[in-house]
Amino acid sequence: MVPENKVFFITGASSGIGKEISILLSREKCSLALLARRSKLLNHLAEQFKGAVAKVMTFPCDVTDKNAVEKVIHSVNENFGRIDVAILNAGVGYKSTVKEFDAEKAKAVFDVNTFGIINCLDYLLPDFINKRSGMIVGVTSLADSRGWPGSAFYCASKAAACRVLESLRIELKKYNIKVITVKPGFVNTELTAKNKFMMPFIMEADKAARIIIKGIKSEKKIIQFPLPTVLGSKLARIVPDFLIDYFATKEMK
């Protein structure tokens, strides 16, 4: 897939991976519809792109608000004429140990990480199916491999998002719609800056964005990185539960 002349719809574009993806795409002669909750950061980012991209517009939007998502997608289609590639990147995470277990916190995580993607797809899919083209890029996480201590809601929400994208990839193939699942390891962002635990092989957001853009161009079904974390994630799926419990418990001490 060649980004030139394509219209990219990017959620969570104000910081982290979303911001770095937007910066890289600004050099590809495409058009950018940038979404995030923080309008000031979005506008500052868009100012940097003027003259460098075919067209750029910002849309303050909370992806947990289904009505707001509908209005924004309608506005993007009106202003750009279409959406070619949707990069659904918005994400949150909160510490969730048993002593801090909170159903409202769980809902907040699922609302962004899982339903944020679903809310966008609810309005993107009919148009993509009708025109029999389009690409969906969902940013999830390698944390979907297991339920890790202190990250129950985050791991579960990312696993749910992965399964949704996996199912859609198969169903949408006959409509010529590509679905790509992005599964990063630890990336240096505002989200991971709050973590108090060791984050092996942590990567800078600009490097992560380069890997993602390369994967989008080659239309990979799954973009996952870095390799050591990918291998660790695969191993975690097949290691017996008692071993996972043993090492995870030691890590908590």
C-alpha cells in the first residue's frame, strides 16, 4: 500500500505512537484526519504539517462517546471525501492490583482500548464494505498473551481488541478490506511513564512508528515488535500455568 494520496484517519494522535505515526505520514504526500481528546496538542501538531501534507484537519473526540465518533467520521467524510486507512490507536492503562480493584476503572479501560475501536468500526465498516476497499489498523499490545499481575484490565481489554480484529480480518477479506493488528511491546510514552516495574526492551515511540508504517506499506496482517518481547509473549502462551504463577509471584515481591 502506497500512502501517497490516501486519507488517513488516526485516533490517539496527540501523543505517543499516534503522534509519531502522524509525523511520519506527513512526509508521504497523504491527507491526515487527526483525532484525540486534547485539542491543543492536536492543533499544535497539525500546525507543523501545513504545506507538507495534501490536507490536515484536527477533530477533538473521545472515542468512548459513540455519538461523538459518528459526528467526527461524518465530518471527516464531508471534508476529505473519504477515509482510506483508519489507524485506531487510542489507548489507556491503569494499575489494577487486587487492593485497587475497581469496576469503574475496568470500564474506563475497556471503553477506550476495546470499545474505542468498536465505536469507530461501527461507522467505518458500512462505507468500507460498500466501496469494497479500505484498511483498518488496530493498535493493541503484546500484553494480550496472558493476564499479568497489576494489569488485569489492560491485558484483558487488549486481548479482546485483538480477537475482534482477528475475526474481522477473516470476514472482511471478501470485501477487499485489509485488517492489520499492531502488537507493540513496551514503548516509551506517557502511558508507560507511569509504570513502576521493569520494562525490558522498551522502545522509543518514533522507532515504533517507523516499524508500524513499514508494516502498513507491506500490508502485514500482524505487526509485532520488538522480537525478544514477541518471542517471550509466544512462550508465555505455552508455558504451564504453574510456572507463570511462580515467576510472576516472584516478580511481585
